[in-house]
Amino acid sequence: MLRQALTLADGLAHSRERARLLARAQSGLAAVYRMRGNYRRAQELLRAALYGTEHARPPCDLPQWATLLNELAVTCKYTGDFDEAERLYHRVWAVLVRIGGPGHPELATVWHNLAGLAHARR
């Protein structure tokens, strides 16, 4: 169903809504690939989603951008690409502060993820 949603979203006229729907389908499919251990394919889909949302006119909303960055960071952690995961988590942090200031409730998740990354690095 996610592949079908991806195909349908990809067929829409270029717009912010197309980019948003395409990114949601790519992110959902990436989650399936990540759960199955196909991290490379998950990363490809998440990078495509990030690229599409970044280059949409007008750009997609920041909360969706933060979610995609976080999903890619998690996937990078699973592949052992700890430096890239850390850079992505810091980008998530910056976006969340921009959205809701230093008291944004999702910042706790970012700190938790950074701590998990430090643990994985031993």
C-alpha cells in the first residue's frame, strides 16, 4: 500500500502538497525497510524525502522536516554511521528550537537519542 501511495503521490502536479504526501509515503516505506534490516534502502528513501521537502516551493513545514531528519539519524545509528547520526540529531535540535524555542517538548527525544548514540559508541 505504501508503494501504491508513493506512486500516486509522485504522479501529482508539483506542489507543496505533492512534496508532503511523497515524503510521508517515502518515510513510511523507509520505516518498513528499516524494520526489515534493509538500512541502505531506508536511507535512500529518507534522503529522497528530505531532498523533496527541502526543494518544494513553498518549502514543506518544519515539523515534517524535523521528523524526517530524526528518522534518517536513527537509521544512520543502526548502520554504525555515528558521526552522520550525530550531525542529523543536532539539525533536528536546531529545527525544534526554531519551531518552539528551547522549551520545545520534543527536544527531550533528541537528547535521549543523542544519549543512545553515545551509548552505542561506548
